[in-house]
Amino acid sequence: MRVTFLTQEDPLYILPFFDSFFQQELREIEVTAIFACRSMGNRKRTKLLRELLTLYGLSGFTKLLGLQVWSKLSESTGLSDILGTAQSIRQTAGQHGILYKRIDDPNSQDSIALIDGQRPDVLVSVACPFILKTPLLRLPTMAALNIHHAPLPLYKGMMPTFWQMYHGETSVGITIHSMSERLDEGEILFQDSTPILPGETMHLLIRRSKRYGAHVMLQILQSFASGTPPQPLTKAAESSYFSFPTVADMKEFHRRGLRAI
């Protein structure tokens, strides 16, 4: 079964998904390509910088920046090859002989043509920073799937891990669902949760839940490959949506004793 991924290049929070995914035995799964959009999509860089400084604080932002620089340097100098640890999704794809390509808006005609050329049976979004439109969602012959790190239909929208911590949840959800043009809608195919550990930072929680999500996603893909896809689950009646947190939300996050990194 041919699987094509849509994502964004992020060595800190999305690479753990792909690293864990490719450490497993894929069996009947052939990953044809990974298409990566610009990190955080069209969000303005200056605005994003101010938000990150507020969320992580100066020391945390410096640490975050240092981790990003280390990833780029270790990849560009070949150190990551010596250590045997990929430092980018591009590098991970290369290690497994998989096409990796940067794209802009995945809904553009050029992007749709590129993705269609992979003849995907299943299209998978892993934190793709765009709402995918019907022409793209119709390309795969079996399904277009998304993984969302919250118990949908609760915590639809952006930065679900932040909001679950913010509201004092003791665990974060994992939902795999079919995609539609409405954000975080579609049929729910799988749900589970993983506990938030005492004192765990958002940074570590996202990375840990992404690794777990990779194992779940492979199970779902293998069920499609075997001809026994999961049956849709009944959705809970309660629903909520959250946008990108404001500076005030981030300050309140810290006031509640929570840490980003």
C-alpha cells in the first residue's frame, strides 16, 4: 500500500514522529514521499518570534534556538551521519531512500500534481500547517488521514498539547481521523491517551506523544493495507476549538506553574 506524508520541517517536534515511524517494521507499507511545508505555514515570522519568546521565556527560547542550531550544524557537517542520528525529516527520508520535497501551499495546483504523481493509496497529514481542500483529499484511493494530539472533538484547532496542559488535563489525547475541509473533523478511527507526567514540560510531552503517535499511525495504516480498516467511532457530544494562544494565554500558562521547556 502506497502512503504519502504531508508535514512541515521541524527537527524538534515532528522529527520524533518520523524517527519512530521508520524504526518499525513497515511490512506492506511503502512510503512514497514526504512533502514538507514551511514551518507554521504562512504565520508571520516576526509575530511568531514574539510569541515564542513569550511562551518559552528568554532562557527557554535560547535553549530552543540552540537545539535548532545544533540540528542544522550536525547535519551540514556530517556529524549526524557519524553519530547515526538524523537531525531533520529530510535526512530521515534520505536514509530510507524516500523522496523528500519542500512545497508551499499543498492545495496549489503544482503541489497537487506532485502529490498525485506519487499515486497514494493513503495520504497522511502530520502537523501539516494548512487546511487541506477537497481536490487534494480526493487523490488517495483509500483514505486521507490526520493525527491530532487531543481527544477530538475536544481541543480542535492549534497547539492542542498547550491547551490540554493549560486546562489541567492529566493526559493528552491521540486521535486519528479521516480529513475533510473542516478543521479536525471527519470520521474518528482511533482514540487513546497518554498521561502527563509530574513536572513534564510541554517540550518533552510533545516529543513523547509524537513517538507514541507514530506507533499508532502504523497500526492504522497496516489495517488499511490488510483490507480491514478500522470502523468509525462514535463522537462525543461535547466539542471545543482553540486557536493559537495569545500572549495573555502564554503568561497565564506560566502563572499556573506550567513550563514550556
